[in-house]
Amino acid sequence: MLKIENLTKTFGSFKALDNLTLTVPKAAVYGLVGPNGAGKSTAIRHATGVYQPETGTVLLEDQPVFENPQAKARIGCIPDEIFFFPSASLEEMGRFYQGVYPKFDRELFRQLYDVFRLPKDLPLRRMSKGMQKQAAFHLTLSAHPDMLVLDEPVDGLDPIMRRQVMSLILSDVSQNGTTVLISSHNLRELEDVCDHVGIMDHGAMLLQRSLADMQGSTHKLQIVGHTPEGLEILHESASGRLKTLIVRGQAWEISTKAAASRPAYFDVLPLSLEEIFIYELGGVSDAVKNILL
Amino acid sequence: MRSKTSCFNSTVCKKDLTRYAPVWLLYALCLILGIIIMYTEARNASDNNHYWFPVYMGECIQFMAAVNLCYGLLTALLLFGDLCNTRMCYGLHALPLRRESWYLTHLAAGLTFSVLPTALMALVSLPLLAGTSIQNAWLISPLWFLASNLQYLCFFGIGVFSMICVGNRFAAIGIYCVVNFGSLLAYFFVDSLYTPMLYGVITPTRLSIALSPVYTLATGSYIEFTGYHEALIQSAYRPDQVRGEFWLTGCEDSWTALAVYAAVGLAFLALGLVLYRKRRLETAGDVVSFPVLRPVFLVLAAVLGSVMAYLMAVLILDVTWLQYLCLVLGLALGWFAARMILERTMRVFRPRNWLGLAAAAAVLGLSLAVVRFDLLQIDERIPQTEDIQSVSIYGSGPGAAFTEEADIETVRRIHSLILEDRLEQSGAYLTDYDAFASQIYDERSTAETYGAQSYEPEILSCRYSSSITLTYELNNGATMERQFFLWADQEEGQLLKTLLSDWDTIFCNSEEASAWGVNLYGLSLNTDRVSEVTVSRVDDKDMDPACTTPEAIEALLEAMKADCQANATAYSALLHEGHFYYTGEFEEEMEYDAASRIDRSISISIWVKGGRDLSEDTQAQSSVTLPESSNEMTCYEINVYPEMTNTIDWLRSYNLFPWTVESETVYVMW
């Protein structure tokens, strides 16, 4: 759906994006994770056509996004800092969106009042941050985007509101098959909603995987006995006679090889997302590790 | 699917109009209030508004230039202000609209901000104008509407361009001021810093004025009225009887300038679009939006700093080296302030930045050296005769234009002699009247002081000329202008006196080059028109009608002609020897000292039928066409000097000369 290839962006002498490549499959929920200053927001501004790529391309189904209203009309964006016209109410903003987005659904906009229960005519700037976020979702969902681009959508919200926002995103994905690109500096926030994750640091993509693939291909092997041969071991530790190995491979394959070594005891366990990233990323900086905690 | 990708989006336009409705509605209200005030003023000026309301509406066009200067900037700041706010900027540009759509829609809204209120005012004024005694007054309404909106287009274009170039509103205001007033500031800078180092050189004003739209648009006359002077005279009696009409003849320059500046505004708008397409949105909030403008901003800030510091120093300090010190300090201040603004830090005093400042100071110093030592030979330059189309000489009175080769040669000779006899004091050439007088006082030390107390006049027995201006119109279309003081008793003074005493030069030189005809308008004064000539006053006294018979007038003209042949009529007291001493009675019962009785010249007022007296009309244009049937008069003020013996004899023969002629040349210095 969205393909960013070899994207570079500099702000003066600071390189914000360094040859970034990112692919968001259709109908996927893609979590873009990275510490502060990793370049997530910059990447998202390219994805929504705000920034012009210096080098590289940003394509939405093979169409460039920058200065392409047809492509941008298919993208609904909720930035980290939400914009509303000063003193505009939700109703007024709805009318504005209706005039700008070709697929804006007035009927859906009306229906969403029942979902969000936001006041129609209260100036948006007088609403709380959580309500403003909801208003942004109200407006963006009414535009029927094929792709939602969300920059830190739950940042600054309380836990209840976070859960509400996440459930909103998931319900839109399930109902409309919307593709979602969502950024956060905390992996835990995205763990339950994403099916693809990309980790960025210093403007570059460190790792980009499907969660299903990662969780199926890396396991924890606890074994008492000799270390089996033929396993791709990412990490090894021992506590008394019990060895704990982080092994790449399918569960049945690891079990077979472990059994062949005739251990006194062995067990193959799945890894949490957090553990996978810690072992996959190995020697990356503390800043990146912080996103996992 | 509806297309939302065109260059205009009605939703955005509507949003602009509603979002900023208080601004343009308030503007409309102010305009309506303005028209009410004008109408009331017109009624107060006479018993009714029959004549003056259209006049005020016509004059209001000039005033609208100042209004549009502010309003154009304000609307540009509002409509494009979202570019200065990262949140709004990113949010809006993520919407499915091309930048062209944003830009052109904002432009449409911006133009509507002016068109709607001015249309409203034009509509309101239409019936009021139609009811006046100016026949075609209703046409002023659409003309006012057109002119006002063209002015707005100019200033709005500059305002938008300023907003696109920079990332915050303060910087935009700065750019806007530089574009509108930079040339005038540059003029004052050059005029006060560089020009005094070049003898006789005048800082050209034409370019400075042309580059300042607001100056040109606010000073030109857009509409002329017939019956204006009649109405002026009758305003206290029966102004409703004054009929007239307006016309645009004589205002072509103003309308042409308006069209040109509107086109300039359009060009700025087009340039703004090009820049907007290339603009990096992340520069929202920055001082400049394009890296290429950073050095321009630095240099501009440094120059502005030095200009302001120097001009202030000139105002409050008399010591030249302190003024130069302020110049350098201002340069440094502007330079580092600009650095701080660009880099958003106070830590800008790095060696590299000092190097940049040193380079800027070196360029400034070099330019000063080039001018001071006249390495480009600017003040020595005298155009070749074959390159000169015409040359005009202006003194303290009206000027004279010469196209004959012999006359041009004489002027070149005068120019050359003036350069040889130049005076210099404290490193600068003397071009100031008082400085020149004090120099003469110091050098000759022949002053005969009549009054010892302060504020009393001093009578100096010395002679010199006031300044003269030489204007060369060159064959290549260029103009070269020089202004000098000259020694009247040297060869250059005598040559000038001869040149300016020619009868044809004085009386038959048409248009603005006439030497004596204050408002000549192409009329020639000669003895064939004696029946149309009358003399009304000598100095400040009315003449007996018996002295204004055709015979008397003819004798006066003959006397003056004879004085011309004696090279005694040049229009400048300082070119003449001797003075008059008044022996008559003063009208008021006061004690007068000797200085009060001294005159270097006395004046005769000659009136010619067929013209009109515009002496109170400072805006009078020489190209105004006078109606054939006019019964008004044109007034010529003629100065009589002690050397004009024939004219003095004529005055004596009619008992119009209560003076004695003294041979000593004096100058009364107050």
C-alpha cells in the first residue's frame, strides 16, 4: 500500500532520515517505533505529503504522495499536534473536511456523534486533549480514508482514553479494511494492535518485520543437558544446570533437534515481543532499548 | 467522485472569508465612516456639498495608498500566517490540496477582502456624487474603486511575497518594510554618508521614489477638476453656483504609475507562487524560508544596523569620527543580531562570524574610500557637448533650459570653473548655505556688523551666489544633476549672469524652464501682447491704475529688454552688486533698524490675461491644458536688481521707487 524507498531528509546539517525504506502492506497495521528523534514524525510527514522527498520515493500504490491530491485524499492523517482552525467547532470542521475530502461521508459524520459523544458547537480549542483527539478521529474517519497515518495517537492520553483510541483504530481496520501506519516511541503501546513493526533509530530503519513471522521464528529453549547441535542460537544463559537458549527456527524443528541430543529435560517456549526485539537488536543503543521497556 | 483538485477550492475560500470576516467587515465599516466624514466635511466647507465632495473623493485616492499599505500587509499576514505555525502548516498541507490550490484560493480571498468593502463604499458614494455640481462626478466612484483595488493589489502582492520568503510574521513585516521603504532609507544613507564626499553631486531621487510604491502612489494626483479655483474663491459665498467637471488629463503619470505598481504586485504574486512551490514547510517559524536568503538577510540586517546607527549619530553628534564609529558599531550590531536570530542562540561570537563581519566592514570601508577619493571620477565628470541634448540651470528662482551648442559650452565652462574653485571644510565639501556663508565670513573677515546682540541680523559686505543646479539631459536618455555654490565675482559668476540675463531665456522660454515666469504654461511675454498685460504691484504696494496703461506697460517691457541687453537681469540677487535702501514710510508704527530697510531686490507683479494664477496651488502641473475662454490671469513675479537701471528709471518716472540705490554689496544674515 505505502512504500517508502531510500528516503533521505536533512534539516540543515542534521540528517533526519537516512536512506529510509519502509513498506506498509495493504490492510496491515504497521507500528513505527523508535526513540525520540529517530525520525518517525519526519517519515510520517513524508508519508502524508507534507514534506517533499529530497532523495528517494514515497508511493501510495505506485502513486507519488507529494503534491498529489488524489493520493492524499486516500490518506487520513492525525498528527501528533492536531490542527483545528482557531475557534472552529467540530461541526464547522466537518463542513471544511467535507469540502476538501472527496469521499467525506456526511452520514457517517453524523453517526459518529453517537460514538464519540462530542459537543457539536463547542469550540474545539476549549475541549480537553483527549476530546480533541477524539474529534480528530471523528473527522478523519468520516473522510473514509484507505489509509490512516497516526503520529503518536495516544501520546499524552490517560490509559482509558488510550484503550478507547486503540479500539477505534482496530474497529476501523476490521470494518473497512483500512491500512494503518501508527508511530510510537513505546513498543508496548503497539504490541496489541500491530501486525507489522518497524524500528527506527537515527533516521534509519533498524528492523522491519511481521510480528507473526517473528513470533513463529524465534523461541526460547530451556534445556538440561548438552546444547543441541544445528541450532541458530541468538543468546545463551545458564542457571545451575538449566540452560536457556534463544533460538531462531520453528518450534517443531527446535524440538526435534533438542530431543536428538537426549537431554534430561527440555521445553520450547514462545517469546514475548519485547524479548524478540531485545535479542534481535542485540547491541543497539540504550535509546532503542528504552522503546521496549 | 467530485474533483477537489482544481486550482481553486471554494471551501477554503469560504473559510478564509468567514475566518477573517471581522477584519474585512471592520475595514468596510471604516470606509463607510470615512465617506460620512468626507461628506460632512464637504458640507461644512460650504453651505452644501455640491462641489467639494467629489474633490475630497478624488483626493481620497492618494490617502488610500497609505490605507492599502497597512491593509495589504494585514491581509497577507492573516491569509498566509498559517505558514508560520508548524501545527497549522503541517495539518493543512496534509489535506488533499495542491499548493497552487492553497495559494490561488488565498489570493482570491485576499482580493475579495479589498473588493467587497471598496465596492460597498463605491456604491454608497455613487448617489452622493451624482447629486453634486460636478457633471460627471458619478464616474469618480468606479475610478476610486479601481484605483483603490489596484493599490491594494500592489501592496497585497508585496505582502504575500514577504510572507512566503520568511517563516514568521515579524520577519515578513521586516521584508515588507524593506521592499516599500528600503529605497528611501538607502537614499538617506547615501545622501548623508556618500554624497557629501562628492562635490556638487546630488543623490538621485528618481530611482528611490520609483522603488517606493507607497511614496509614488500617495503623492500623485489622480483626478483634476475644472472650476477648482473659482470654487476656492467662492467657497465662502456661493459655491453651489460653481459648476465643473473632472477629467484625467494631467494625471496620466499617476495612473500609469498605478498600473505599473499593480503589475509589480502581480509579479510579486507570481514570484510568491513559484517560491511557495519550492518552500520547505519545516521552515515555519524560522526567519527565512530559503537558505539562499540567509546571507541576504545577514547583509540587509548589517546594512540596516549601520544606516540606523549612522543616521542617529548624524542627528545627535557633530564629530565626524564619532559618526563613523557609530557606523561601524551599527554594522556589527546588525550583523550579530541577524546571526542570533538566524541561529536562535546568543553564542554567535565565533571566529568565523567575526570573519564575516570583517568582510562586511571591509566592503563598507572600501566603498567609502572609493567615494572619498573619487576613484570613479564622479564629481569631476562634465559631459561632452556632443553627448548633451539640453542643460538646465536652476537657481533660487525658476530655471532656464539651453539647447544651443554655444550655451551648452558656456554651461560646461561654468561647471569647470566651479570645480576649480571648490571649497572644502573638515573633509567635506561645502554645500550647505550657512556653512558657505560662515566660510566666506571667516576667509574674508570684512564683515560690518550692525547688530551686536544675538538674534539681530548681521550685514556682511561680501558676495556670493546661492546654489545653482545644473541638469544635463544626455542623448542616451540619462540625466546628470549637479548642485553647487559659486563665487559671483569670479568668472563663473559673470558667465552665469550673462547666460541668465537673456531676454528670450527670461520671457520666451516655455514650460518649466522659464527663468522668470512663475507659471508660464507656454505663454510668451512680448510687446505684441501689451494689451493683455497689466502691472498691479511693486514690491508689496498696489500700483495706481494710471501706471498700467498700455503705453506704460510697453515702456516697462522696453526698459527690461534694455536691462537684459546690459546683462543685468539674471534672476538671483547674489549675482548682482549693490543693494536698495528703503527711504519710504513703513505702514506699521514700529522702529525699524537699518537691516530692515535693506533689500537686494524688489519685485514687480505682471499679470497676463488668458492664464490663471496658480500661485497657491503647489500641485499645479505645467501640462495642464487651460481652457480658451478663461478670463483668469497669469501672474509673473519679476525681480528688479540695483543694476537694472532702465527698469529703475521706469519706476522712478511713475513715482514707484521709494528706495536709494547703493553700490555696496551686502548680505543680511539673520
